[in-house]
Amino acid sequence: MAASQPVLIGPNVVTRSIAIMREFEPPEGYYLAFSGGKDSTVLLELAKRAGVKFDAHYSVTGIDPPELVRFIREQHPEVHWERPRETWWRGLLVHGLPMRTVRWCCRSLKEEHGGRGRRLLTGIRAAESAKRSRYGMVRHCARFGKYLVSPILAWTDAEVWDFIRSEGLPYCELYDQGWKRIGCVPCPFESPANTRRSLQRWPRIFAATEKQARKYWEKRKADGGSGPDQRFATFEDWWNWWLARRLPWPSMDDEQSQPSLFGPD
């Protein structure tokens, strides 16, 4: 792996991204992280055009929108489905509801098992967040033992959609129904407004999540456990706080606060 960042040369973002893929292609091929969202849809098409060796993988969270799961199954049967060792439902019983600063869900459902020891192609883009804008196009993630290559890091939303539409690429129907980003249905990073909309669209996923979280809270209460979740007088208080994001939450150390490698797109 080269230590320095590559110099981007080319007439447009497509040729530059393809050049990056070819420059850092490993002998065994890339592990392409595919979520089914717009960014990974572009990433997959570019990898095919680049002619690089790769195998595409979808991390099965169990809480992705059914429409997204159906889209992947119908439009991309070549993608491998990776199932985590610890499911969302089991994780709720062990860790409780995930928070912005303690996202055990991303670690368990996506990061720990996906491509360890491999060189990953990811659809991360700088426009998604201030933190991602500081990422390098090629970087090493020591925490999970992976090299990450992000060839569309500099792409804007407009460039992503221009490419999808100009090439006639299929994409998940939720984008045409008002969703700008698609990922796990219950997500601590969603705004209260988006959470309410998701709750109306997929109530059964939230109901099952609430049921598991209640079991966790009641067990912690019975065991005399301490922690931020136990500051609430009732489970309903905790659950409603989690849905509304109204109260502050204690900050954690930097390592626990790392953003997901495969965030929703």
C-alpha cells in the first residue's frame, strides 16, 4: 500500500475513480462493501467498468428497509450476503439501544466481520459529514485490520445521481419516495422527524426493537445495574427519549465514537 495519496488526473470524476481502483487493486481482488444505496450502486458499476477483480458483499443487518432488501435480491443476485455473529436482536439484549457515541450496532452488524484482512472498496463520500471530509481516499483502519479505498470520496450528490440516471442504473424505490439516505430503520443518527417517518412506514421493526430493548432495561433494573439508561424512571421514558433524541448523552472516548465504515447511503 502506497503511503502517499494518489494525484487525481483525468477529465471527469468517473475516469479518476476508475484510475484509483486500478492503481490500488490487490492481487486477490477487492472486497466491495455493497449496501444497496445510491453510492454503492455507483461503486459497483465503476468496479465493473474498471475491470478490477472484486467480490461484492452485503452485510445483513436484519433491520434494513424491506424495499432495500428486495432491491438487492432482485437487481444484484451476484452480491454475497454476510450474516453477523451477533444479530441486532441479540445485541439489544446484551448492549441495549445504540447511541450516537456508542454504536455497537455498526461494529457488530457491519464492521467486525466484513472483509477483515482485505482491501475494501467503499462508497464513503466526503459530502456526507464533516468527519468523512477529512478522510483520505486510501487509508488503513487498524481497529478492524482493513485497508479502505474510497474512489468516489470526492463525488457530490449531484454527480452520483447524474451517473445513475445517465447510465440507467436501477436504484431502490425509496429514493423516489422522499428518502435521501437509506440504511438501518432504527438508527441513532436519524433526526426525530426522520425517525417518526420511519416509525410510520415500518412499525413492526420498531415494535420488535422496543420489545427487545424493554427486556434489556428490565433485566438491568432487576440486577441493580448502573449506567445512563438507568437514569430514566421507566422504560417508556428511556424509549421515548431514544426516539426523540431530546436529552444529552455522556460522551465516550474517541475509539468508541468512530463513524461506521459502511454508513447508510
